[in-house]
Amino acid sequence: MHDHRKYVQSLYKRSLKLIQDWKHNVPECRRWQLALREQFEELKGEPKDSEKTWLFLRGIEHLLARFHHPEPYIYPYDPKGVAHGRECRLPPDFIENGDGRGKMKTLV
């Protein structure tokens, strides 16, 4: 049962991400996500080995493959994002003046 739960959670999360990739208008995206949640909630009471559950999950897998976005949204600080690893780190010898502006000590 634990594996089935993880599979359904993963499918749900991938579906939400796909909606975000295609719908950039936040209210519209939210409506689609709520409709998806409602469909998953209807499935919640069904036994995991029923035909209805199997057909629903296979249908979602098919939709995920069919509507895969060619350029999915990647958050900037994710490992594949444009800002990954660009954190501005202050040098250890950085000190601050009393007026709030930083000042570098000379290294000589």
C-alpha cells in the first residue's frame, strides 16, 4: 500500500507541475489545480486495485506524456535553474562601519 500511495502522490505532484508549466495566469492555474484535486479526491475511496482506479491513473500518465511542456518552468534556485550556485557570500574578513556600509579590510 505504501508504494501505491507514493505513486499516486508523485503522479499528483507531476500533474500540478504540468498545469503550472502551461497556465501562467495564477487564478486560471489555481482553478485547474482545484479541478485536478477534486478528481483525485473522488478516487480516494476506491480500492487501489479496482478498474476505475487503474483507468484513472493510466489516463493521467497518458495526459502527462501527451502534454509534456517543451520548456518547463524551472525555479531559479533549483539545481538546473539559472541562479543555482550564485549566492553572494561575503568574505570572512568583511567588517561593517558604524554607518551601516560595509568596508573591506586590506589584506596587506
